[in-house]
Amino acid sequence: MPNLRLIARLDIKGPNLIKGIHLEGLRVVGDPQTFSKRYYEAGVDELIYMDIVASLYGRNNLTEIVRHTARNVFVPLTVGGGVRSTDDVKELLRAGADKVAINTAAIQRPELITEVSRRFGSQCMVLSIEAKRLASGKWEAYTDNGRERTGFDVIEWVQRGQELGAGEILLTSIDQEGTRKGFDVALTRAVSDAVTIPVIASGGMGRFEDLAEVVQTGHADAVAMADVLHYDRLNLQDIRTQARAAGLMVRQL
Amino acid sequence: MKPIVTVIDYGIGNLFSVSRAIEHCGAEVHLTDSIEEIANAERLVLPGVGAFEDGMQGLAERKLIEPIREYAESGRPFLGICLGMQMMLDVSEEFGVHKGLGLIPGRVQAIPTTGADGQPHKIPHIGWNGLVEAPQAEEWNRTILRDVKVGDAVYFVHSFTPVPEQAEHRLADCVYDGLALAAVIKAGNLYGCQFHPEKSGDVGLSIFQQFVKAS
């Protein structure tokens, strides 16, 4: 297996890095540039920027922030939120993004996945999933930061997404997001075992053990971390050291 | 006078990152799709992400295939990145069979779907992976890998892999699930990187630094 990827996820509203609880209550954390630069210097493997209000307004407002970040940060940058067309993708790539994460627009029009992957390569097409646990033990895909149900079964949807050309899955657990109680390991494992493309687990990391569990038991290929980094509860160097000690392969710096 | 690096703009995204990384290394970047500017370039970069066929079509529509071949024969430094590297070979098998630029003999093939142990693995190959010396590689210290140490990790994202006909054209490999994949190819003045040096932190920047110094 390739090295586990340690990804910092920055949820952005307007000009601000924010943190959410269950993707609902929002708190301003600071300037995204300050944080992304700090993470880059600390050896983060990738960054994810999510415009969390974009789907409300129907467009992604991160172009300027992306352009600024790409001046000083030389690791891959995935941008999501409100990406609706190949033209939107082109604009973000031109600004310096490497991949786009698409949720709502892909649910509404699944062919968009194929259009983006054919035009820009599947490596660029990250299918973003917001998953909520159902009483049945399955998971349903949501949109609009966990507000809107879709009726899509997560496992069926990721398999279809892969067939349509998605190159990667960004899997956010609505139940765990912002709780600091650990990832939804069963969800991550079910998704990771259902597809051959890499899966990024997102939502719920509170301590190092959560990361180890979602990789070892949940079969995640990458881990997205948000407020655990933003509030400096853990730092990337320590995570790397602990990962190595736990037998996880991470990038040698 | 700053050294000038000419980057070919043929309608494929992500030029900003490549340009910015090269500028960071003290060079001036000229983005162009002009035949004349390519002919007169001091150093030429062919970037690119996306599908092989679309990339070649982008070059063909702008009538850049011959000018790039002529430049490559001039002995001046050339660097293909990711899809730009794959297009340096003769042929790709991505979504059908498509002709490449033919600068270095070889084919672009799908990464095998199973590892050395016969077990399936994730495709695309995404993430940071270490560079190792290819079996018949020349010494790195006289190449753009001068400041790279064996094991230094760089960022890969690809489902297809270039297979040069001649082993000595492989300068560095990476090992994915037990499979050696070409990471850097070299034939004289021509270099190609499968990974993204513009997304590979300090290691990637050091490669641009050496390319900017190359003459």
C-alpha cells in the first residue's frame, strides 16, 4: 500500500476558516491562509478546502483563496463546495486547485462525474459523500452539509460513482463530524471495501487512536483532520511519529 | 537576468501551480501556445493532467506537435510532467490506443490491477511515494535529481504508467505495492516526471531548481 495520507481539511465560509459541529453550529477559527501555510510547513500531505455555504448560493467562492494558497503551498489541494459544471472545475484548476470534490451536483446529475473525469482525468474527480447512519445499519447520502436527504444508499452510490469515473472518495460522517469521538469506522470500512479507488475518512477525529483505528480497521487510505489540528490538540509531527510507532506507513520527511 | 522557463499552455488545467513552483525557484515563466516561442525557448516544460487523447488533441489543435519534436532535438532542456511526461512516449493505451510525441521509445500502459503478491490494490496510485534508483539509471548527481536522496517522497496521482523500451531511460522508479513504476525518465536533455514536482514540497522544488539551472 502507498503511504497513509495525512490531510488537513479547512471548512471555509466567506473569508474565514470555520469549524462546525455536526456540520451545523459554526464558529470562526481564523484566516485559512495562516492555517494552510502552517500545515504545509509542518509537512501535511494534502489540503482540502470546502466552501461550506457554496451550495446555498449555487457557486464556489474559493477561487481567490485558492489562488493565494497556491502561491506558497506546494502540496495537493482539493477544493469542494458548489462545484456544478466542468467550467467550475476549470476555473478552480486554473486557480491552482488539483482536484475538486463534488457532492450535490453529482447527486443531481451523476453524468457530471463522467464529464469531469473524462475532461480533467479521474484523479481530479473526488466524489464527496456526506453519510448519515440509518436505523437499518445502512447509510444514506446527504447534501447541503447534512441538511438534505437524497434517498441514495451510500454503498450503492460510491460504487456507481466509481463506475462513472470518480478517482477518489471523500467520506464525511455527519454523525461523527465535530464530535471528537472518532470516525465512523464501520462506514469507512464498508465504503473502502466496496470500491477500488482510495477513500479519505473525514469527521470525528479527537485523538491519535481514532486515526489508527479508521486506517487499520476501517481501511481508510487517507485521513482528513479539521479542528483537531486547527485547535492544536494534536500536531502533524506527533501524528507522524505515533503513526510510525503504530506500524502505519507515512511519508518520510 | 532571470532564467526563463517556457511552459506550454494547451488548454489543460493546473498551469498556475507549475508556474508558481518554477517562479519560486527564481525563474521567469512564459506561458505560451505559440510555435515561435516554443522554437526559441531556453527551457521548455510540458505540463498536463487528464486524459492522454485530450492532451495530444490539445497539442494537435494548436499545431504544436512538430515544434515540440524539433525543440526536443535541439538539445535544450525539456521537462514533461505527469501527462506531459506520458505524451513524450510513442503510444498510450489509455481509453484506446493513441499516438504520443515519440520523443522517448516506449508505451504508456495501465498500472497492473494487482500487486506483486497478486492481491488487488487501489488504482489510481495516489499519494506520496519514495524515489528509488532505477536498475540501469545513471548517477543522479548530474541530473535534475541532484538534490534528491533515495527514499525522498514525491506526490503521485496516476492510473497509467510509462514503460520506456530502454531500461537506461529510467532514471528513478517508485515502488507501488511491490511493482516498480517509472517515476523519472531521461534521455539526454529530455526529462519526464510521472509525479507532480509542483505538489511535492521541498523535494519537488529542488527538482525545478536543478531544471532551471540546466543548460
